[in-house]
Amino acid sequence: MSSARPYHHGNLRQAVLDRAAVMLRDKGAAELSLRALAGEIGVTHAAPRRYFPDRQALLDALAVEGFARLGARLREAVAAAPQYRHQVRAVAGAYVDFTVSDANLVELMFAHKRGAEGPTVAHSAAAAFAPMLEMFRRGQAEGLLPSDDPERTGLIFLATLQGVANLVNCGVIPVDQLEELIDDAVLQVLRTTQAST
């Protein structure tokens, strides 16, 4: 074991999550185990169980962190583009970039079986997508979008982006077509307005 342990000063929980995120990205959720993570960071097999009683608790925590990271990316995209059309494009780009660059994490976020932390995961998911929902509410309030249900508009937009990202991740769509497809998705959302932004 190394004497420079990454979990000094009470940060074993974060050290486990950080290492788990790397293993998840490189190998997928099926390869994640608390025992393997303990070995990777140089602690006893029982040490991570202080924070993660079982594998499901670890998966829940990774999902929560993933949604927190996604939410931060979407908030940054909204803040960086004050003009509405550019804001929608920035959000779309941020979402697809996150989904393509960390595909295994996104799969876990949406598909894992929720354990005891299910409500926490659901809350973090709602918080992550709040910037997108607020963006569509703003568009309707300013007459830049039709007066449809903003949640439905956001869901259709999200499904389109998720589909594009999934097709890139599985090799059906070449990555060099990604930007053009994101532009097309944005145009579909904005297609009924003639407002110049």
C-alpha cells in the first residue's frame, strides 16, 4: 500500500467515487465492485462499506453525482448564451457532449435499479434538468416558442438529443455528423417562431 493514500483527511468516500467513475467510464457498470475499488485505492475490502453498504448504494451515489455534473453543465450552457436561440444550441451541445463523452455513466443514470437512495437519485435528476425546463418556460413567456407544455417540449428535445448521442455511441452515426444533427434538433424546437434572437 502506498503511504500517500488518497483518502486521508476523511475523503475516502470521494476517493471511492472518483475511482469508481473512472472504472465505470473505462469498463462499464458490470465491472464495478467494492472489493475491486478497495484494492485500486489501497484500502481494506471493508473500508468502502462504511459509506457504501452494498454495490447498489455505490451505483446510486454515482448516479447522483452524474446528475449533479450534468446539471452544472446545463446551467453553464444557459448562463453562457444570453440570446435564446444560442442558449438552446448551447444546452443541446452540452447535453450531447456529456452523453457521448461519458456514455457508461449516462446509461447508469437512466437505467440503474434504484435502491434505498431512489428518492435522492430522482431529486438530483429533476435538479439536473431544471435549467432546460426553465429555458423552455422562458421561450414561451417571451413568445419565442409556441405555447405548448414546456415539460413536453423539453422531453421531446431531450429524447431527440439522447437518441442522437446513443446512435453516435453505438457507431451508427459518425461523430463528424454530430454538430449538424444537434443544429437540426435545435431547428426543430425553434421551427415555429419567426423571432430573431
